Amino acid sequence: MEFNSYSYLLALIPVVALFWALPPVARRWYVLVLSLGFYASWGATYAFLPIAICGAVFWCAHRMLAAGETPAGRRWFLGGIAFVLIVLSYFKYANFFLDNFARLIRMFGAEPGWGAVQVALPLGISFYSFEAISFLIDSRQGRVKKPAFLDMSLFVLFWPHLVAGPIVRVRELVPQFSFSKKFDASMLALGLDRLLWGLVQKNVFANPLGSWVDDGFRPAATASLSTIDGWALAVAFGLQIYFDFASYSNMAIGTARLMGVTLPENFRHPYHAVSPPDFWGRWHMTLSRWIRDYLFFPVNARYQAAPGPLYASLLGIMGLAGLWHGAGWGFIAWGLLQGLYLVLYRIWESATESRPGWKEALPVRLGWRLATLAMVMTAWIPFRASTGEQAAVMLKMMYTGFRFHLSQPVNFYLIVAGFVVFCALEPWLGEKIEQAGRSLEARTGNPHNLVLARPLLYAVCLLLFLAFDARDAKFIYFQF
Amino acid sequence: MTGAARLAAFAVFQTLALLGVLLWLRPVGAVNRAIDWLAGLSPEAAMTIPVRRQPDLHETSLGDAPKASFERLAARWHDVAPRRRVLFTGNSQMQMAVLAPNERLRPEPERTYFDWVAEGLAGRGVSCYRLSAGALSYSEALWYLTYLTGRPETTPGLVILQTNYAGFANGGVREGIAALLDDEAFAARIEKLAADPAWALSEPAREALARHRRQREASGPATGASPAGETAAAGHRLETATRAWLDRAVPGLAIRDLHKVDVYSLLFRARVHVARIRSGGARSIAPARLAASRAALEAIAALCRERGIRLIIFRAPVNPSVTLFKTESDRTGYEEFLAGLCKRYGGTLLDFEASVPAAEWGNGVDGPDPLHLGRAGHKRLAELLIERIAPQLGL
């Protein structure tokens, strides 16, 4: 059951109404049962997995806290993390490792005696594994006090963020699971704003772009692409994945908001970034902070000011972030490229430390802004390409083998250009709509504009969602 | 119930009621009509004109699911002598009508040139069949012919292949046609074609084969990197049931696709009136795509010669008020290739490119249609074709 399915949207009305009708204590169990049902709707067989992870991690955390700062406590901590990583590796990476090991063996003339493991990828495993790890680390560092199993289960399984994030932290979510807030009409307004905008982003923006991108990235079409096509396809995929993932995050945030729960933001106009680090402060923000807090800071605490190890760790950590996205060399290449961008920016920052005026100069700021955009779009090529060879051909076409014909229909370029303009104006438009809403509310005294104005906007969003209905179009991040 | 809850319930009610009104009103369609009116267009110019669809004469799925059509064709041609079987294949030009400025919509569906030809030859014992699809690539035409010639009862005696320069820009094999790979004997023939790495067509063939394999795996038991058992899952079944129920219960919901057509039509009008970009402009086709299309035509001609099927390639008419070629070498390349192809493989080349006057061409939202004929244009082309085909059939 996906957020953009009719059954989900239809079920949400009575589900939310009943939630608010229940006493707060009962709401906790109600949400847990619904979360399990939501996950099981994709396949009951695999619903045991997040429950098993919750159980194992809670047990490890419990024993770890009981043992305190002793070697046994440390063993429980590492054991819990190892358990989660082993489960994740088995389901997500087993075939990747076996396949690559087999290739390595074949290079030495031997024939490996194993085939592929028959294993299906459980939905959202990368997301709830990271949350389980963050629970263990936060418990170890004293940020979680005497966690209850129900809290822990709700933290990992809460259905709005279960399948594709945002990746939450214990301290921002668990306190909200008292569900003690009183219903306020603003929850409905803010929740529906995000939910319905997410539906439009998915069905009207991401899916149609996806059809063009799928066509353009067909391996058979690669050889006929020009430099313009390569860049247009990189931009088109960059826009598709942004709208697709941002739509899911919006729907997750909106659904949670309907129950009075605030989830962290995941996107903040990422293509307006002024530098590579700024991009990571705007793109999949909850993954960025997870990597920063649980990988980057602990690893770099040892290196302090040594640039070599710092750069190596940046590359390594971003390579792992790429691998987190999927078991493929294209994802790793994407992560390494992002790491390289961060390193280059750090080098630039170090080199210009003594000349602060340089950084503020308009041409420099503009240059970094454009370069960041170009670098980010470039990195999407290996991420999306079917093979390494295809990525190499497209990158060559974009940067060295200049050809300027148009091999796609003119509508493709027009649509990409239209979305680029929309993306450029998105923050400004958002602000203007908000201002107009506030001013209308002040003039009419209509609370949250919930009489006529907001419902009309909601109806238009729903109409667009229904008109661009594409049942089989999955969310890209579901495969991660 | 608190005041906030009442307000929330009222907001949800208003949203659903307004949605119902919007579904019924089709507001974007109304905007499109207003734009056309302001631009001085006749209502017909903006319409998709209904054309005849006869399962005995046409592959009615237009490439989406041709297998069922071919079963019907096999039953029909079973008793027709092979030399009397004529297969027409081509792109949308063969299956669409766009009314000319002086033509008005009639209650009965329009006939395309194929319908006139089929009717004209039927009385002389010839059985025609149209195998067309919008933006049909020559690779797809090859797949079709490879499939049909795999069975004696669907093998034609004469293939009439419609070409235009724009058709060389189409590539790949769509999913509906790739689904023919379910037939194992056909799949084996395509795999043989795909195995030749030097051939320009092997890559699209390999790609279609791989895609088809993935699809078959996905519809089987859950394996590989896909969400577990999704199609059989409760959520999937619930969604199917919900959609079926909503389509029945909510008036206007079943035709929600039309709102998308309205939005795309609005964007098209923006393209025409604001960006001033019209359809069918002159272009040069990318070398790799051109090579793949030429390779497909070579393969079609070779297949026909191998199977003793006569081949007529006819250069379809083009609206004299437009040109499809960006450069003169695009034109000479196209003309020389088709002439050479017919010479090499013993086919017949008919040139109808300049055979229909400008007044008999369709007129759309963006002006004269470069490729789609009006009512009179279809009739004129049909008469010319019958005149030239009849001797080939010994009539």
C-alpha cells in the first residue's frame, strides 16, 4: 500500500478520525498495529524482519545499559550493530558481493562454484536498519533514558517514515509518542498541504519525467545521444529523483502531521545549493545528518587537522553512502564523486582562508553555484545508467565528445526547461503562496482558510493526482 | 465533537465535493476550447478524429497487444491463397485522419487510405490487413514480419511498407510488441538476430529480450531485488478492489485520463502559441538511429526475398507546405537508400511524396499537418495506390 494509492488515501480519513477519537494511551498501540499492517500490506512474510530487528536491538540496548561502561556493555553495543549490519548485508548486498567475488575468481581463470542467492529485498530495510543503529548509538551515549519496548518499536515502525524515511532520531520522535496533543485544525491544514503537494509532485512531476528519462537512458539509444542530450537527461533525472523522493518525504511528513507528529524535513530546495557541502545540507537532510553524526564525526575526531586522512575519510564515507543507496558500482561511483566534490571544496576553502574577500566575490559565488549544479547533475549519470559503459559514454559525450544535435523529441527539452524554471522559482512561489494565505486569513477571519480556499486548492491537487494516475510507477527510493 | 474537529470534517467534505465538481466540469478542457476559439480554429482542428477499427482488417491494439489480433488474422487468412494476402505496414500516417480546413466532422468514423484500398481490392479477391502503430519503428516492423512469417497462415504474399523520413527517427521495440517473445519459436529467431554484435539492430533486440526476461521474472515468484511478493500482496489486491469500486461508484472518475489529455493539450497550445514551436519541423536524424532504421529495412527486404514475399516500398505523401528534411543531403540520402534497397533486394519503389495537394492535408492546432491526410487526401492516395498495386497482383 503506497502513499499515492487510492486505498491508502481513502483509508487515511477514518484512520485519522479514529486516532483522534481514542485516548492517548490507546493511540500508541493503535499506531503500532496500523504500522505493522501497513508494512505487511506489501508481503506478510517479510513483516517479521523489522520486528526481529526491533526485538534484537532493544534487547542489546537493554543489556548494554545494564552492563554500563564495561567491556560487556561495549560487546552488547557492537553485537547489536553487527546484527543489524549482517541482516542488512544479507538481504541487500549478498548477491553484489558474491557476484563481484565470482568475477574476481574468473579473472584468475577459475570458475566459482556458487550462483545467485534467491533473496527478495525487504522494503525499506536500509531506512529502518539505520534507525535501529541510531537507537543503539544514542542509548550508548546516554541520549536515550530507559527506553520502553513500545517506544522503540514505534520509533522504528511508525508507518509514515518506515519505508523511505525521513530517517529520524530517537530524541525528536519518541517524546512525541505520548500522543498527548489536542487536535487542532492547523494539524489538518499543514498535514494535507504536505500530503497533497506530495501527490502532485509524484504523479504530475516525477512520473512523466521518469518516462522520458527511461527512454533516454535506454542502452540502445546511448550511442546516438549528443552533448545536449546528455546534459538534458542528467538534469531530467536529477529533477525526477528530486520530485520523486521529495514527494515521498512530503507525504510522510503530511501523514504524520495529521496525527500531530512532526517529522524532520528532508529537502530544502537542493538545486539552490551554493556549494557541495550546502547541497548535502539540503538533499536527503536526515541521511546527511546521520552520516555526519554517526560516521563522519566519530571517524574524524581522531584526525583533527590532518587534511590527508580527512579527505580519505570523506571519500570513504561518501562511497559507503553510495553503497547504502544500492548494491551496484554506479551507486558507489555516485558516492565517490560526491565525496570528491566535498574534498575539492575543502581544499578550496583551505586555500582561500587567508583571503576571505575572495569567497564573497560575486563571480566566485556564482561560479560555485553553477559548478555545484553541474557536478551534482554529472554524478546522477552513474547513479542512473544501466552499466558502467553507458555512464562512461554519456559522461564522455557531456564533457569531451561534443555533438550538438537533438536526438529526443522537442517536447522532452521543453518539459525539462519548464521544470528547471519551476525549480528555480519554487522557493519564491512557496513564499508568495504562504503570504497570500496569511493575508487572506487575516482579511476574512477564516481559520487556516479551511472554508473554501484551502479545500479548493486541495481539490485541484487531487484532480491532478487522479488525472496523472500511474499505478505501476514506484517510488525510486523504495529500491534502496 | 470539538469546533476544530467539526471544521476539519467540513474541510474534508468541501474538498471531496469540489473534486466532484472539477471532475464533472473538466476545467482545463474548457480553457483549451477558449484558446482555440480565440485563435480562430474550427473545433475539428483540435479533435482526435474517430477512424474505422475493424478487427478483420486492422491490428486494433495499435501495437499494445498484437498477439490476439494475429490469432484472428490467422483464422481469416487460413483460407486465402498466400499470393492474395496483402499486408500494409506503417506508422500513424496509415491509421489517422486529421480533417482539412474545408472538411467537417461526420457521424460515421473516417476511412484512411488503407480502408479505401482494402475495400477496392476486396472485390477482386484480395485480402488486405493493416499492421500499424503510432511512431512505429522499422525495427518493430521487422519484428512483426518475423513473427507473422513464422506461421504459414499469417505469411503474406505481398508486403506494402509505407515509409517517410520522419519514420527513420523512431527506434526500439515497444513493450506490447516485445510481448510476442512469449512465443518461444519467435523468441529463438529474435535471439538469433540479436546474437550478431556487428549488426546495428542487435542492440535494440538484445535490450528488448532482456526487458522481456526481467518482466517475466517479475511476474513469477519473488526473486531478486524487488519488494517481496508485491503483486500477490494484500495491499495490491486491496488497491485493485478499491479502484474498481471507485470507478463504479464515483461519476466521472473512470474517465480521469481525459483530464490528463486536457493538461497535455493545454501545454501543447502553450508550445504553439507562446513558444511558437510547431510540429513536424525539418530535422536531421542522428546517425546511430538512422543506421538502425536502415538496418531494419534491409532486414525486412532480406526476409521478404528469403520467403518469396513481394515487397513494395512506397514513399508516403508529405504535405507540400512543409519539409521533413533539414538539409539536401538528408533528402538525397533518404532517396538513394530506398532506391538502392529496392534494387538490391528486387522490391518495387513507388513514390507518392508529392501526390497530394496542400488543400487535402489535415489542419491541426499548430497549423498544416506534415504527415496526416484529410478525408479527400486519404481517398486520393488510395486511388493512386490501387492503380499501381493492381498490376503487381496480376489484376
